[in-house]
Amino acid sequence: MPQRMERAIIIGAGITGMAISAQLSQAKIHHVVVGTPPPNQAPKLGESMEMLSSVILDEMFPDLHEHFVAKRGIFFYTHKAVMGANLNLARTLHPRVDIVSIGGVSAFLLGLVGYRRPRLGAIHVDRIGFDAALERKMRASAYCTVVEAQVADVIYDAAADRITRLRLDDGRELEARYVFDASNQARVVPKALGLECRPLSDGTQRVTFAHYRATGESRTPATIAAHKNWALSSNVVRLFDPVDGVHGVGWCIPIGDYVSMGISRPADRALLDEDALALLERAMAERGIRYRQVYPDLAGTQTIETRFFVHDRVCGNNWILAGQTGCQGWFSTLTGVESSLFCASIADKLIESPERASRVYRQYIDAVVETHKGFTTFHASTVETPLAVVERRYHYTLVADLYRRLTYQAQLCNGRIAALLARFERVFLKIWIWLGKVAAKDRFCPLVVAEPAAFAQLVAHARELGQAEVAPADEARADADAPPSAALASIRAAIEAKADLLASVRLSPSLTVRIDGSPIGGLAAWRALLRRGEPRVTGVTMIAEKVEDRGGGALRIYARFHGRVDGEDRSSPMAVFDGAVDGDAIVALSTARHHLTFLLGNNARYRILFGLTRVSLALGARAGS
Ligand SMILES: Cc1cc2nc3c(=O)[nH]c(=O)nc-3n(C[C@H](O)[C@H](O)[C@H](O)COP(=O)(O)OP(=O)(O)OC[C@H]3O[C@@H](n4cnc5c(N)ncnc54)[C@H](O)[C@@H]3O)c2cc1C
């Protein structure tokens, strides 16, 4: 029997499907996820993030930061040189690149289109822990129904370009309001609709990947310091037949107490998976990446086959090919999870105004294809290819494409001014590169090429200038023996009951409130903040979802604001508050202003003229008291 209610439907429960579900739940849109989340023990692909994916993860999941590891940059190795892409957003990587460095312009380019710097900068993700947390969120959501079945058939109205129903392998049928195809290589919708699929390379790649774990003694601050050349970054290594015994590309992604290693090579070469991993270990060691010294214990291997393609159509009137279902390029472009998260971050917009969101998503996919092409030079190079050829193509690709890809999400998600500036930024990037080529000539080098011998000094230099080598420990520092305060107990009870925190926990009359580090006043200012709101937002409640006891009365609260916006139930993204409690009351609250966007709106007044917002809060506090 067909179910008569039309729902948004997500095909596939991998990271793409679950991230889309998280966004729809946050937008209070009822949806169905069809599929079974993959098991969370085996190594997974998609652990190293680009700038856009780091920004989106930071914004969408501030409560899951424990699964993120800060990295300094990405290093690309050939057999005789290392190129480094600085992603730390702090300073330049090397004096040679002062004129036009990624480090110099990146924070500016991010800010211009409305992003704030992600708390950890660019990151690696512990996908085992992160995916498990995403699955828990998905299953706990009141807006999500998980149907553990497979989509067997897609009923499509070609004239209207709409998917009307999905037939499942258990015989059920679901009426579709909108369909997100997140089935990755299975490509359920493209196959059913007969969509044109353009190959982006010849042949198939065979990928073997593994996790290696540290033991108690193998990963200490001293060993990390000794291996800092690779242990704080993503490392991509081009492997050449004449020197390495295999033609392919390898990676090394350290993620806390384990490292992800992998090798991709043409599937038609007869090479056993164990032999490929052994050659990878040797080739890495020759480039100074001796990962087994830090991570000696093999903890599982996997092999898959993959190929690169793009569909000419990635969106229809009520459907989209999400993430790698629509386009797969070289993994070293790090556009895989990025495209999934982009799609997830606009999921509600796709349902509500599909035309505009689909158009911008299509433009973004074109940019992904451009990036893939840029990387092809690196991957197709041989030992004879002049380094300058690889390097130059690579620089332009990285500088231009990394920031160009950011602008599409900004255009849809960061407000009207950012949308305008996003277009400006794309033009600016073109001019920047043109100026770089003309004015800086050979010094136009946002990346650094160094013989491996010079590499250690280069990284040491970056360390002096850039952000802290290892992100400051951010773990809960609770004293396990100390009894929780009465206020903490009330917060926990409110979380359990999903009750309004503001009605459940006492705020001290001497409360201090800080936004972005600046004091905005006391209890009256806080009440003014909630009362003031955007005129469109009413009935605000604050529902906490997690609290961390950081010891000594300090705590961190993760909460969402809920309210009615233009008459519809809406909730904010997860907001983070640092607080202090004394007895049964909260005595201090501190947050960043972007966590208050739901209350204050995302407009120029709020973002640019925050000083005025503070003044008006102070006036509101005086009027209310
Ligand atoms: C070698 C390699 C390295 C990579 N490294 C990176 C990286 O460092 N950074 C990065 O960002 N990206 C990387 N990627 C890309 C990244 O791995 C993918 O983007 C990501 O894993 C895709 O997740 P997904 O949820 O879309 O797909 P999957 O995890 O494959 O999930 C798809 C789900 O759909 C389900 N499904 C299929 N058919 C049906 C059906 N008919 N009905 C219901 N469910 C169905 C499947 O069972 C599966 O669970 C890499 C890719 C490769 C190949």
C-alpha cells in the first residue's frame, strides 16, 4: 500500500545521507532515510577536510568537535620535492610566499563572504566516532524516520521532471516530496532516470586503505615532535613505478591515536593489496614519513574500486544527486565529503526554493570538475615531468579553486551581502592570479617547493609563524570525585526532559554575559537579548542537548534556540555557551555572536554593526529593568 504522505526522502545512510538528515531535522522538516548506516569499526574514506568542509562541519556540528583533529596544511610529495598548502589561516607558510600566499589572503577571503574562522582551522575527522555520533542524532530525531531497506525502483514523471514515488525492496512505496540521492557509487537515481554520465578519467582505480594505531609508548609528545614533518598535516604522495615499484597515489592522514594510510593505483595492474601496502610503507619512509614508528599496530584494511565521473544533470525539479553520487574526482581534491556537506547545508533550501539552490549547486559541481582536472596533472606526472609544470598547475588549482568553491555555499547560506561579495570574490580570484603571474612571476608561489632536506626547516618556520602545532586540549576537565553542583544537576535534568533551560535553571542576579569576549551587561542585558529578538521570531525557548563539566564550576552548554519564525516552528543551529555556576545558579555566560544569529538575525546591522547591537541591548536592558 503506498503511504499517502509526501515526504523528503534520502537514499543512503552514509555520511552524506546522515548530514542531510541532520540539516532537515534542524529545519524541522519531516523526512525518511532509506538505508542502513554502514558499520562504524572498519576504516572509512573521507577523513581529511578542505577549508569549506571544515567550515561547514564547524558550523553544523559544534557539539561533535571531539571527533575533529586540527591540521596545519596539506603537503604533496613527488619523488624529489614537497609542495605545501597552508591551511592554517594564520600567517604565511614561508617568507618566499609573502607576496601572494594562501595564508595571507585566506582569512580575508573567508571573512569577505561571511564565514568565520573555524575553531580548529582545517581538520581531520575521526569518521568512526563522528559517523556513530551522526547516526545517534539521526535515530533520535523526531523529524527523521529511518527505513532499513533498499530503494528498488524510482517512479519518475519525465514531463514534470519529478520523482513521484520510490519503491522499496520490501514492497513498500514512499510518496516523494523531494529526493536526495546519497547512494554514492550505487547511483540509484542516475541509473533509474538514465542520466548521462561523463567519465573524468580512463579506467578504474583500486584503492587499499588501512588504519594503524599508536600504542601507549609509541605516541608521546617527544615522538610527535620528532615526526612533526608529517604528523600534523594531510600528506599526499605521488608514487612512481621506476622509484617506488608502483604507479599510484598514497596518503597519510594522522587522526589522533591512529593514522589512515591508503594507496590508489590503476585497477588493471596485477598487484596484491598486501603488496601495495608494503610498497606504500617503503615509499613513505623514503620521503621521511615513517608512520610505523608512531603507529605500529595494523587495525584493519579495506579495498574498493572507484572511477571518476560527472553527471551532466545533478538536480531536477524535486531531486538532487548529493555529493559523490553526482560527481567523483580525485580524492586528493578533498571534494568528496565537501560536496556532501555542501548539499547537506542547503538541504532545506533545496526543498523550499529548488530552482535557485539547484542552480548554484550545479555551478559548484562544475568547480569541482575544474579542481579534478587541475589535479590530473599531478596524478598523471611521471619522473620525467618537469616539476615546474606540476607545480604551476597545482598552485593555480589550489589557490583559485579552493576559495572559488567556498563562494557557492556562501552565496546561498551567508545572507544577501555575502551573496553579492561571493560573485565579487570569484572575479577577485581571477585578477589575483593574473596579477600574481604578471607581477610576481616565479615568485607567484602560494605553495612551497622544497627538497625534502629543506622540508624540516620549512615546517619549523611555519610552526613559529602559524597557529599552535597541536590545538589546545579542549577536553572536559571535570574532577570525577567532585559532586555536581545543584545548577549542573538542574541542567542535566533539563536535558533529560528536553525542557526549556531558561525556565529550568536559576540565573544569578549577578549574572555576567559576554559576547565575543566583550561584556554586554548582566541579567537585564540577557533578558533584553531574548526579549529583543528579530520581530519575526516569537516564543523563544533554549533547549540544551549536552553539557560538559569542565571542573571548578566551569561548564560548556550545547543548546539550540527554538521559536516560531514567520509563523513556522524553527530551531537554531547548535549554539555553544561557556558558563560558570555557583550553587544552584548560573553566574556567567559567554558565547560568540554567530551563535545568536537565530535571535539577532543575519543581516548587516548584526554582523557589521555589532557595536550598535550592543548599545541597543544596553538600552533594552535599561528599559526592561
Ligand atoms: C580513495 C578515496 C579517498 C578519499 N579521501 C577523501 C578525503 O580525504 N576527504 C574527503 O572529503 N573525501 C574523500 N573521499 C571521498 C569520500 O570517501 C566520499 O565522499 C564519502 O565517503 C561518501 O560518503 P557517502 O555517504 O556519500 O557514501 P557511502 O558511504 O558509500 O554511503 C552510501 C550509502 O548508500 C547506500 N545505498 C546504496 N544503494 C542504496 C539503495 N538502493 N537504497 C538505499 N541505500 C543504498 C549504501 O549501502 C551506503 O550505505 C575519498 C574517496 C576515495 C575513493
